[in-house]
Amino acid sequence: MIKFFRRIRQNLLSEGKTGKYLKYAIGEIVLVVIGILIALQINNWNEIRKTRVLELSILEEIQQALVQDTLVINANIEYLIDKNSKSQELISHIENKKPYKKRLDTLMMDLYYHRGYKTFNISAFDLLKENGFGIIKNDTLRKQITKHYNSDLSDIIGVFDRLEQINLIQGSNVYQNFKVAYGLIQTYDYQELLDNPKIFAPFYHFDTMNKAYYAGLTRFKSKIIVVLNSINTELEKRRKST
């Protein structure tokens, strides 16, 4: 193609057709410029397409992460509900000064035992940070996602950290007045436990902490649902447009 255009220019020059040569040269320059612009536009379209594909991929990963977080929270909430039921059984038994029974050893361990409630999946959000928050086209959705991970998640983890620190302090009190072994907590003197409220006090604390964890997880779950619904709506809209 280049040789073809060069031959035309040479013929025009050899024939002395300078005016036509200049017009042809200008036309050739215009064609080259148009070709470059088209190439740039195509490249730009490709880059936009790649960015949108990456955006959807990240949104889908965040969607899956939030679904996973919701399932984990649901399991923890169910565990806390069961723990609360056992807590009420234990406290009612002690407050009513009922006779000792072996089940109390298990109930006290169930109430004392603490499991972590901070298992949240942030890998998808880390991927978003690596690629830049601006990759999410929907401004409102982008703000929702960043607020969820940078603010809401940070807040709930901070609350749980403080609760765990308090739990450690109260936990040490248990070891002073009870035998802790083999998944059981046994009192050295059951009658003294009934007569001295201070001995049983840590279990009132664990009951309060249990309710605090339940409230925190329930509130956080409701916030996850809001963000998840927004992501689902955005993905559905984008898929329909492609």
C-alpha cells in the first residue's frame, strides 16, 4: 500500500503536476491523521471495555464476599441465640437457688466460651483498592462500598476488640473460683456460689457480652444487606445493557 501511494506521488512529480501533487499530499496526510484517530478511538474503546469487564469482575467478587459474610454472620447469630437460651437457663437456676446438677458445669462453659466474630472477607475490597476506587462507575455504589469496608466494618471490629479485652479480664476471674477442664466449669463449693453473688458475677458479664455481640452482628448484617442489594441491582442493570 505504501509503495502504491509513493508511485502515485512520483508520477505526479515527474509529470510536473505540482498542484495536484500538493493536493494529493494533503489528502494523504488527512487520511493518515484519520487512520491514527480511528486507531486511537479503537484503542480507547478497548481500554474502556477492559475497565468495565474488570469493574464487573470486582463487583461480582465483592458480591460473593458479602454473601459469604452474611452466611457466617447468620451462623454466628444462631450460635448466639442458642448461647443466650443456655445463659437464661443457667442464670435462672442460680438465682432461684435450685440444687446443683451436672448440667450446670456444661452451661457455665457454654456461657464462658467465646468464639471470634470477626471473620469477614476483605480480599475483594483489597482488589478494588489495588485497581483504584474510581473503577466503579456508579458514584453512589462506590461510596456505599467504601463506607462499608472503611467505616462500618472498621467500627464493628473495633467494638468487638474492646469486648474481647473485657472478656479476657472477666475470664481470669473464672479461673480464681472455678475448676476449668475438659470442656466443663465446676465450682469448688456450690453453696458458696449461691450465697456469694460476686463468685457468679463473671457469668452475668458473659451474658451481657453475648447480647452485645448479637446486637452488633445483627446491625452489621442489616448494613451488609443494603450494600449487597445495591450491588445486585447494579450488576443486573449492567448485564441487561450488554
